[in-house]
Amino acid sequence: MHFSKMELRKENDDNGGCISSMSPSENSERNFSSDQDSDYESDCARECYDIDGKPLQLRLLGRGSGVSVLEFDTDSFFHQDPDLKRAGEQHGLVCRISGNAQIVREILKSHGFLETHRNTRCFNLNWAANHPSPYYIRKMAHFQVINHFPQTKELTRKDKLFHNIIRMQKTYGKEQFDFVPKSFVIPNEYRAFRSSFKHDKGPYIIKPVGLSRGRGVSLITSSREALLKTESGKRNVVCKYITNPLILNGYKFDLRIYVAVTSFDPVVIYIYKEGLTRFATVKYNMHSGTFQNLCMHLTNYSINMMNDDYVKNIDPEVEDFGNKWSLGALLRYLRSLGKDTTEIMTQIEDVVIKTVLAAEWRIGIACKRYIQNRNNCFELFGFDILLDENYKAWLIEVNLSPSLGCDAPIDVKIKGNMLCDLLNLVGIRCFSATNYFRGFKEGKIRRKIKERLQITVGYYYYTKCRDAYEVIWGLRKARKDFKSLMQEEMNKRNLQPEKKNKTEKKKEEKKTKEKESESAKEKVSARENEKKRQKEKVIEKDKMKKGEKEKEKEGKERGKHKSKDLHTSNVLTLQEIDMIRRVREEELRSGGWLRIFPAPDTWDKYWQFLTFPTTSNKVLHQRLYPEMHSCMSAGKNAGAGMVTLSDKENELLYKMTGRKAEKDEKFSKAYIYTLQRMEKYETPLDKIPPQGFGIKSETDENEEMISEDFIKNLTHEVPHGDYEMAIHRDELRKHIFQQMENGVTLSETQARISLALYLAFARQRLIKPGGDTMDVTPEQLDLQDLLNRFLQQALLNIPCSPAPKKPSQSPPTNTELVAQRLANFINIYVKQTQRMIAENCPKMDTDQFEGIDPGKFRQFICSANEQDMEDLLTLYAQQNDAVEIFFGAP
């Protein structure tokens, strides 16, 4: 029988620390020339069997291993191997997912995870779209994992990101952090922006600080537009537009680089060896009349997918076709043109490391305060990098939760491999969350009662606690347990619950008075002795002044030597041992993730930018790369760390640089390590999904709002020619509203499309995706009541089947029920509208000539917000009998 490649790896566990069974060896000196250390080296693999007697591969990662770590197999996931679920189901693994992460849900389900409700704390992995509360992270158990660190908005919010980089520019010089264009936060820095605009009047790009997917982004050519486009109470970032981007076949493009951070103390950064190259759909032109065409100047998929010229990549094995390429395909194409791809990827790594280190101080403080266990958090960032015509890398933004949508096979291939390798890198422990929280609740109440009994014991308190204990658990065994607990406390204190006689109380009072009198006499004698000692000390101090000064000087010199040799002490702490072992185990499970910091070629270059006060970074580098550290400490020795190349290394040098090493020519080990890492960026992924394999969309299961595809399909009312895809929203709004005031009204299909889009906006406002709690605000309660009454009336004319319920989820709340009913209604309403369009278009009757111009109406709804649609429907209802048109039989 064929078994899947899934394996379980054993890892030590001690309530999150993972260090109890491992202690420093007696001869655990910091000898940097040693290749291994028994304190944190992994044991060899062993064969084990599951409940059914089937073999499972177990690897013991650390001494005294007791908890298994699940390995995610990408190949078995692509081929839907049924044996893949065995380990997850046997250990009772639970996940909690929020936001648009359907591929994450499919991967976890295929490995035996059970999806739980978003309100519960019983989970092994929490994949959240937004930032959780830091106090939520503090209460996590040692085996629980969440995909966010506290305070990472210092990187993902555009205003905070630029402020951190500007701070580093002021500290270390602009030449060290020159990968960000000139930026200003509006309206706070409007005066500085206006004065800068007078000297440099080139086009600028304005972006909201907290939005993604190209929402609210536009190009401006005057300083006044920055204030006009900034709403009251909100902030925008204005950046100098890069007018000389690298162009391929006439189109602008940018890179999506996936970055994983598993720790901020010490800083551990990984880059995935594969990424995405996103092309615009309109050929690039810097003429001022094209600034409003977002499909030319922006490369976001959510914007360019609306263009008719967008080309999807259909074959996962062909990575250089369509508007979305792989990163490796782009590097191989540039190498074929004779470009130095090693220098390009080195610049990208430089941008990633310096960006993370710019916010390391603030995030490190939050992690030290709120994270109780080192393995509770990890972070997946999406770095958007732009290359200019000089092949210089520019940082555009950092995404908190990069898009995981899979509309093409190349998305499934890259993101499926990346996520499986990421979950392996993090290490999901096979620990039953349900059993843990059941025992946690019972033990918590028993501990509270025991603590109170240690403070005081009395009959009244005895009865109250006993009654409360019985009410909470409702068990007959509770009384016996409580009595046994009471007897233990009585035996320890030698107390009896009976009342004492009056004679016994008097005897005790006499004894206490005698003790107090004796203690008072002792205090008086002690004071006299202290005075004598103080006089003697004063005399001794006068005699030893000269000797003490000499000793102080010697002590200062010794202190300097100790500070220099701080990291060469003979003993590692338990925390340092656990830290080193955890990073080495991550490297064994890394797969396609490449660690770029700490690394042999990056530590010497970037250690000066570390601002968080900790010694963990240097200790980790010394133990991971002892030979490199000894070369660094060798000073100015020219031959330190230089070696001759082997045959394979010489072939690698020729492949990456086009030259061969001369005879007796030496290279540094760090340079060789860099070439080996750069080669991996150009190697294609070997695990490919089969033909027909795809990820179901969220709309099929009524989990998310209607996707943007339905707008593109619905607005093809009649055939129409080419037109500009992005006209300014305000101009379109004025044009359409003026036409309606002049008597031109919407067609029936246009009115139904507007209503469907407005309901989708309302549903999006009803549900807060990615939140760690489901606290409903008063505004949401009012909206929920309004939508409920609307559905009761609308379903009389348009009957809908109930939304399918997932068997793996807990019963939904009232808000989720209303959202599911509304999503079901919108799907059926859209299908009816599509049938109307299909029937009316061939006839070429009223819909061809009545209503707003189809091209401009399509552009308007693609860029409109909820307020625009509400104003449009209000004006339409004043002119027509909206109820008959909206809900009449199609």
C-alpha cells in the first residue's frame, strides 16, 4: 500500500519553553570552532506506528522529545491523498481561520484539521486577517500559534513604515536607506510637501495609509490635490512617483516577495525562493494625459483584472506567460539578456532586511511584553518591490496579510508550496486543544479554592466554598474532593476546625506578650552593637582609601575586558540553548524558505542597525556560524575566512557570474554562501498541481461577499468598443448624476446591478473579517435589523434556498445568519439579472438605447463606494417605481 510523504517530527515541549529536559553540558564552552553541540543537536529519526498499526516517520528534534510536529506535504495535498488526514484527526488538531484565505483552509482540512468557530480560544493554529489584541496573544497556550506579532503595524501601515525608515536615515545616513522615494503624510506634513513640490514638480502618487489592493490610489500633479483627496479625519501618504520603471515588452511590472519572520528577539528573517511578477495591462506611457489610467501605472491584480486585455496564466508549468509571472521566470529571462540577477536579488534582500530592522526596536518591545512563549507567533509579509531602468530596487509597501487568492494555476502552484513550507517552518505541534482546555478549567477552580484555603480556614468559609464548588461542577464527587483537600490543609497547618476555649485563648495571649517584651530588649542591644560597628568602619575606611582607589581602577579595566568578552563566557543559559535549537530545527524544516538573517554574508553588514537591547542576536550568530565569527574576530588578517573553490563551487561561480576562478584564487566563505542562495531563486518549483486542480472560491460557500468578477460579467449589457478603464470617480459621478437630473434614468439591468453592489457593500460592513472577537457594535445591530426586515420583504418575491451550513463549524451567530441569508439572496439576484441581460442583448431593444452609457456606468461602479451607490439608488427611487423594477419577475 502506498503511503503519503507526510511525517511527524518529534520536538521537546515544556509549556512553551521546551527547555526543561535539556540542560547545558558541563563542558559547554563557547568554542566557535566546534561544529556540533550536544545540548541543542537533534537526534536521529525513528520509526513509529499510529493507532491502526501503519508506520509514521518520526524525527526527534532535541533531547527528551515528547511532542510531535506535523509536516505538511505539498505533493500529497495537490493529489488529494486521503491518508494525509490521519495524523491530524488522531491528535484532534483544530484551526481558526478568518479573512479571504481559502487555500489555507483547504491545506489544513486536507491534513486533518477541524475548523472551529471564530469566538473560541480552543485552537492549534489561528490564521487571522487582521491584528489581534496583544492581550489576546498574552493568554495563548504554549502549543497555540497565530500568524501575527504584536505591533507589526509599524511595518504594514504606510505612514509608520516611512516614519521608521526616515528615522533610520537620520541616524545612519540617507545612503544606507535610500530605497524609499520621498514621502509625506498628509495633512500633518502638508507644508513640507508643498515646499518640496515647488522644487520638484514631478508627478506624485497618493495612497491611504491603511488600505490595500490599490483602493484610493491615484496620481496627482499639483500640491492642492493632496488636500482635496484627503478626507477629514483620515491620513494619506504622498510619495514621489518613480517615472523610470523597468519596462518589459512595453509594460510596467513589480515583484511580490514573500517574507517570513519567526522571531524578533533574536531577529530571524526568511525569504521564499519563489514569488510573483505582476504586469500592468496597458503599455506604459508618461504622457500627462495618461495619469488617470490606473491600469497603466498600477500593477495590482484587483485593478488590472477588470481590463479586457488581462491574460490569465493557464498552464502551471509555463511561468512566463500572461500578466502574472513567477519570480524565477523573470530572473531567468533577465539572465538570458545578460543582466546580473545576483546583484538584483542582493539588493532585494538588502531592502527586506533593512526594512524589518527599521521597526525591530518597537516590535521587539511589544514581543517582550506580550509574548509568553517564543513559538506562539510568526508573521508572513508581502513586500512589493519595484525595479527601475537602472535595476535598482525600490520599496513600494509592506502588506500585513498578502493576498492568497488563487484565480490561476500559477497562483495555486506558488502559494500552495509557499504555505505548506511556511507551516512546516513554524512547526504545528500535535497537541489536543480540546483536552487541554477541559483540564484547564477544572484545574483553575481547584487552584483558586486551594489558594484561599492557604490564607484562612474557618467553618463559614468551608460551607461557602463547598456549596460553590458543588454548584459549579454539579457532581457528587465534588464534596469528597473538597473534604480531602481540606484535610490536606489541616494536616499541613495542624489546625482543627473546632472552636477554642477561653482558657486556651488567655494562655496564648500571655505567651505573645512575653515574646514581645523579649524582642524589644533584643532590639535595644542590637542598636548599641550597630553603633560600635559603624565607628570601627569609619576608622577602617580612612586607612584603606588609597588601596580602594587602586582596586577600583583595576576593577574598571577588568569590566572593560568582561564587556568585550561578554559572548565568550563558558556557560550558555537555558533560554539561549532553546533559542539556538529552535532556529536549527527551523532550518531542517525550512523547505523553500531561505534564511537571509542571520546568515554568514549578512551579519557583518547589518548588525550595526540592530537597535533593540539584547544579546540574543550575537549569541545566535556565534553558534550558527562559528567559523565565520572567528574570521570576523581575526581583525584585519587578509587571509581570514578565504578558501579556494572546489569543482562544484567553480561551476556555480561560472553559472552565476560568467567567470571562472583563476588558479590559487581565494574567495570568502560568505560569498560562496551567497552564490548558493542566489541559485535557488532561479530554480523552478518541482511540486506542480495536476491539471484540473483548483481552489474553490469563497462565494461558492457563501463565506465572503460577491467577488469583483460579477461586476465585470454583469456590466457587459451590450457590445461596446474600447474605452479608458479608469476615469476619475468624481468626474464620473458628476456626469451620471447630471444625466439623471436631466431625465436620463438607469435601465432595469443597471438598477438591479446597482442594488446588488450596494447590498454587497452592506454585507461587508456587517461582518468584520479577521477580528479576534465578534463584539457587535450598536451600528451593526441597527444594520442587522434593517437587513433582516429587507430580506423578509424581498424573499416574498424572490424565494431563496437556505445557505448551506458547514459541518465542521460551530452554530453561527445572529449576525452570521443574516450575512449568510443576504449572500444567498445576492447570488440568486445576480443570476436573475444575468438571465435578463442574456435575453435583452440579442433582441437589441430598449436596453441598447435607454439608460446611462454602458461604458461609463461600468467604470463608475468599478470605482464607486457604498455612499456613491446609496446616492444613486436614492435618486433613482425618486424618479421611478423602484420596488417593481427591483423585485419584479424577470
